[in-house]
Amino acid sequence: MNIQALINDKVSQALEAAGAPAGSPAAVRQSAKAQFGDYQANGVMGVAKKLGMNPREFAQKVIDCLQLDGIAEKVEIAGPGFINIFLDKAWLAARGEEALASDRLAVDTDEAQTIVVDYSAPNVAKEMHVGHLRSTIIGDAVVRTLEFLGHNVIRANHLGDWGTQFGMLIANMERKEKEGSDVSMNISDLEGFYRESKVLYDEDEEFGVTARNFVVRLQSGDEYCLEKWRQLVAITLKQNQRNYDRLSVSLTDDNVMGESMYNDMLAPVVADLKQKGLAVESDGATVVFLDEYKNKDGEPMGVIIQKRDGGYLYTTTDIACAKYRYEQLHADRVLYFIDSRQHQHLMMAWSIVRKAGYVPEEVSLEHHAFGMMLGKDGRPFKTRAGGTVRLADLLDEAEERANQLIEAKNPELSAEEKAKIATTVAMAAVKYSDLSKHRTTDYIFDWDNMLAFEGNTAPYMQYAYTRVASIFKRANVELKDLTAPIVINDEKEQALLSKLLQFEEAVQSVAREGQPHLMCTYLFELAGLFSSFYEACPILNAEEAVKQSRLKLALLTANTIKKGLDLLGIETLERM
Ligand SMILES: NC(=[NH2+])NCCC[C@H](N)C(=O)O
């Protein structure tokens, strides 16, 4: 149950009953401090002002109309006209029992929408690097959350598998074949191969002509070129899959909807935009001028959708792609996890999409932008030699460091167990350190920080889970043995339970805002409240009924942390 939504509804009804215009916002939020209760309604003052009434008097009228019998034990006016709501302990306890009895923690499902999530999107013939890491793991966490809420999620890996670069790659493949050298390669060679092809392209005129010729042939569906292209795509996908598997990211080849997929749509889209009068010829190219974007001379900025040589652009593909996601996939909502430098590109593409009527306004196109990954020195994250960091190397290093950590912490474990813990902690650390930061800011990649057992880190959260779970091991009980009800006697118990019951609100906020850090913050606060509870309220030594009630709170905490981490794509361990 979403308690915030419930209270918000109740306050909205009370507002109306007290004379507020229909639809006046109740603005119910979680209270920031226990002294302000569990929830606070902030909407009253705004409405009172509109009605020309004294806000505190109006707040009293709203409270008189507020029907929270059995739900709240106290409702107060605070400050200039806030309403503070203190939930009833027995009501909370009953909700706790419901959550405990449910394998989805009594979280309601939403009315199912079709939601396309565009994430990961690496490029063919290039190794995945750390820049793709953010998109991949943030997107994955949001996908998991949306599916948990019952949505029909379509994972769209917008692979960079089309474009003029394939001309030079195919030309180089052909060259190598003619030389009789081996062209079967793995991706690490492919990176080198890409660079080699680029040098040839830039420096060898004849090679350049051949390469450009291959581009035209590829785009017109020439089988020889397509075959070579397929080879390049296949090698890339195989290598990417290894990264996805290591990170437990739920992407497979089936989720690839690369740029090439939209190739056949490009000419008709350009023709249609011309016919609608949106696109015009300009210097031989086809351009859409957008009034809402001005260049430095104050003139509308132009977006090229077809070059003079007939080639299409990244933007043309994104226009077609949005159209496809609405028309063919029937998306109700499309989320793009792409770095913030592509913001203007997307806004311009979508502006054209809307003007052309390809996607109606009620279908939201959302750019969930994220910042760059920086090194400790605050500059873009690079290898010591200054190159881009390969994702695979980064994951290797994480494992190495986690190995050392576990070796020092748990030398007594078997080698196998240590390895399992180290891998799990390593992947979790890499993911969590990214997920826990506000997505839009640049983020500083810091090994020591992410592997620390203190603070809002993966090891801390995983350990918090293990610790709570171990209380159970020591008590040697299962849920079915706990026949006594949850009873709240201590304020630490109440604070913990109230937080536990806000899990659904955390899930909803991630689904709505595409910001997994909201879940991380929630779990971190929850773990903190558990620690305070555990310090103040002995469990195993308490008398039987109290012990059982507290064990139930502990179990619900363990279940909630596990589920929350699971929605972030992070594994828990029974022992670490
Ligand atoms: N629909 C999109 N444009 N998705 C994102 C693609 C990201 C692109 N392949 C890159 O590496 O920058």
C-alpha cells in the first residue's frame, strides 16, 4: 500500500469538503522529522490564500473534515498552517503484518503501461567503455523497478550499428582478405582494427574512395557488405554480453534494436517532413528549422536530416526511432538513459517528432540524462596512460580489490566462498556507487570509497542485510513460528516500521523519476534506523511476545533490503 497516496487522497477529500476548489493540491509529503509526524500536508496554506482565509483557521476546517479514523492517532496544525499526521501504531502494525506475509512486500502494482527503455547503447566495433556503464546500470535498475510494478517493459538497446564508419571497416576487411591475413578477430583486435581502418581512411586516398563506395553499397542492401557488417555486429555483441552477464544486467541479443533497424524508415520520414512543410532544402541538404532554438545571430537553428551526399544522420534515426516506438511498439512512455551531452540532440529530434505528429503529447518522451564519470582528480575518468578505460578492465580491477578486502576480512573462509563473496561485492560496489549518486551530476569514481564498509556503499548495504539475516540464524526461527503479532511500544520500533512501510513510495519515486539513487537513499536510511532500533531494543533476550514482534520487524527489514537491492540489480549474501 502506498501510504503517502492514501493520505494525500484523504486530505484532498477533506480540502474539498472544507470548501477548496476541486483538484486543489494536498501536497502530502513524508515528514522530515519525527516531531512533525509521519506525513505532512503542505497544500492547505496555498488554498487558504486563494480563498482569502486565515491559513490556520482553514487548516482546522480541513482537519474537521479529515477522515483518518483508525489510520492516524493524532493530527496537528503546525506553523503557518501545515498539517502534521501521526499514524496509528496498531494500524502500522497491521500494515507490517501484510508486508511480511507478501512476497512483494504488499507493494501494489500499477495499471500496466507499455514502457520502452532505451539504455546501454554501445557502438559496434568499439569496446564498451565506462561511459556506457552508467547508462547500462541505471537503465537496468529502472527496468527492474518498472517490471516489479507490473509494467510491460521493452528493453531497447539502441546499438550504434549503422553509419559511415562501416565503409572503412568493410574496406579494411576486404584488404586483409586480399592480403590473405586472418580476419576472424575478437573485439580487442576490433578496437585496434577500428583505429587501423581510421588511419587508412584518413591517409590513403584510394582506400577512402573504396570505403565511401562500401557505405553506399551497404546502405542499398548489398549482400557482400551486409555479410561483413553482420560479422562485425556479432563479434561486438558477444563481447558486450560478457559485460552484461558479469554485471547481471538483464540485456541479451534479443533486446538489440540498433540504429540499422530504422534504415528503411529514413527516406520516407524525410519525404514526409518535406511534404508537411517542416523540412526544406538548404545548401543541397535537407534541413528542419526550429524557431525555439536560436543561433548566435538570433535565427532559428537548423537540424540537418539529410546531407548533400544523401546520407542520413543520427538525428534522422532518432526521429524515426521515436515514431517506431509509438506506432509499432505502442509505447505509453519512452525513457532514454543517455548522457547529458546529447540533451539538445534529443530535444531537437523530439521537437520535430511532435511537430510532425509522429508521437502524441500524452506519450511522454523522457531524457533521463546523466553526467560524466570522473576520476578522483575531477577530470574525465581515464587510464594512467590517458586512454579510455575498458569496462572489462574496470570490472577486473574491482574484483581484484574486493578479493584483497575479503582476504583481509575473512581469511578463514574457503577459497571458493571468498571468490564468490568478492565477485558479488565487486560488481555491487561498481553498480551501487553509480546508482547511489544523483544521476544528473558528474560522478567521481573512487575505489576506496565504493568498497568501504561505512557510508552509503554496496558493502555497507550488503553487510546490513547479512547482519539482519544472521539474527534469524541465531534465533533459529521461521516466519511461521512467529505467532505473536507486531506490537509497537518503543519509538525506535515505530520509526523503523514507519520507514519499512515507505518502501512502496521509494519504488514509485524511482519509477516516476528514473532516479535509482532515491532507492539507495531509502535503503541507507532504513539500515540506519534498523541499527538504532537494534541498539535500543534487544531482540533475542526480550520476553517471548516482544521477541517475536521484534523478530518480525527484523525479518521485514531483511526482506525489504533484499528486495530493494534486487530492484537495483544488486545481489545479497547470506554470509560475508
Ligand atoms: N536513441 C539513442 N540515441 N540512444 C543512445 C545511443 C548512444 C550512442 N550509441 C552513444 O554511444 O553515444
